Amino acid sequence: MSYAIPTNELTLNAIVQYKERAIAAGIVRAKAKGIAASDEELVVREMLPSFDLGLLAGLAAGVGYALNYYVTAAAVGAGVWAPAPGVTAWVADPTMAVGRVAVFYKAYDAAANPMVTAVRFMIAGATTKAVFFIQELIDNKLEPEVWFSEPVVYDPQDIVNMDFFGRAATAAGGEELGYGCFIIERVGAVVS
């Protein structure tokens, strides 16, 4: 069972435990997929959206995910599921690189008046991994983020589909809807 938990309902120790659990899930998955035989052969780092998701081909230069900045496309999402990356020419959902596991553990919306009510993670457009309703938890703005009760793990070569549902269209500049995500890969692939 997956659900979202607002930050203001968590202690610092609980947040640390959520991150540790997300990392542990990613390490277990990476070893199961043969990326490494031991924990020492792996590195854990925060995801850089354009680098790790390979989204640059579908983005306008100098905006949104192309700058490793989480922002939705402008004027989309009213009553429909829409792709979370702020793309101008959505070609296809990104594919996780060989030898890399992604573990999503939180979402945030920094807009003053968030239009996003839910986020969804799928493999391609077929298999739903998780859906989190976040409106009530983020709208009050005590904290702009929610933590996932269970991490959402993507395997190497999974097609990563991150969508959002909006109660109204996002603003002209898009909405700053972002994610906490760890990348687990072999030491030396990016970080040595």
C-alpha cells in the first residue's frame, strides 16, 4: 500500500529512515539486476533530471529539465494526466540507462497556489507503479513536499513515465513540481 505523508507529520529521524529505506531498496534492486555483487561496488547519488533521464532531446534549450530544474510544461494538466517534465516536444518517456536504478522517495510542489493534485509513476504507459494524491497535503503549504510510504523503484532500461494530474492548467511558466530520487549505479560510472 502506497500513500503520501507530509513532511510536517514526520520527525527528522523518520525522514532519515525514509531515505535509508529508499537507498536500501535501490541497492537490493541493483544487486538483483547484476549491476554489482556488493554494496561497496555501488554509489548512491541524487538524480539530475536531464542527465539521468536523458530528456534533453525533447526539451527546449535553457529551460526546465534541460537545466536540471524540475518544472512542468506551461498551461497543461487541467483534468488530465500530463507528463511531468516541462517539455516542448515530447518524443517519448525516458529510458533508464543500463547499469542504473532510480528510486523516487518524495515529491514537492513549490508553487504558491499548486494546481497539481496527484502524481503517477508508470513503466511506459502500461504498468502503474504508484499513484499519490497530494493536494490536501501540499495545498496547506506548511511544507511543499510529501514523502512516499514506499519508494518507487525503476530498473535499468525501464521506460520512466512520471505524470501529474491538475485541478486546473498550470501557470504560463509551468509549475515547480519536483521529486526526490536516488540513482544507484556502479562506482566509476559517474562518481568514483
